[in-house]
Amino acid sequence: MTTAVEVEEAQAIITAYGEAFAKAGAAAYHGPREKLAENIVRITLDFFEDPEWQPKLLQAVRTATASKEGAEPMRNLFSAQVFAQAGVALEEDPLSIDELAGKLSIKPIHINASAAQLWGVFLMRYVLGVEPIASASIDEIVTLLTPTVERYIVG
């Protein structure tokens, strides 16, 4: 069972991650469209590898998988928070997933699918330590995932 303190700590971690990721994602959005997927994959992996972020994200994932209450901060991140923060980072009003999908000219489920790919790597690599992805280089993973994420978010 997840305690209220664990949920509160996970919420703080997820909020900080969402803000930082939204800023980095906005920078990638303003770059060349043909590099958007690669930049998003690399930015995400940079967060996952960062010695400051990695233990915090591991804690947040463990909290999210322990209970419904613990899952709420991460569910909010993927359903609303990061999109609202992306809008602010793009110097606009907060966005919804539908509005961001409209800016990218894709379906909202494509955003979810790309996030699932990236967070699947997080689980396989950092939580479970499954080989060979656990010891693959970041460049190998970027090369592997970019075409899939590109198909989702660029079309």
C-alpha cells in the first residue's frame, strides 16, 4: 500500500519532471520537423540517464505501480500535466493532449503510443535490467526507437 507521503513525493517528482521535460520538448518542437522524433527520444533518454533524475523517476514509477493512489500523479502527467506545461513552454496557454496533437497534426493516441515506447524502455532498462537493452548505448536505443516514435508523432 502506498502512503500519503509517498504519493506526495511522487507528485513533486512528476511535477518537476513534467516541467523540465515540457521545456526540453518545446525546444525540440521548434527544431527541424525531421529531427523531432529523434530529439524527443534523446531528450527522454537523457532524463532517464541523468544521475539526479533517474532515482527520482524510479521512485515515482515504484509508487505508481504500488496502488491506484500512487498511480494518480503519473496518470496526470501522461494525460494532462506535460501537455499543459508544453503549452506554457511554447509561450502559449496551457495545452490539452488534443491541442498538442492538433499542433502536430496527429491523433492524441499517437502521443500516448510514443510515450509507451519510451517508458517501456525505462521499465526494461532501469527497473527490470533486461538485457540487452539494459546495457545498450544511448545511441543504439535512439537509433532503434526513433523510427517508431517518428511514425507516431511525425507521420
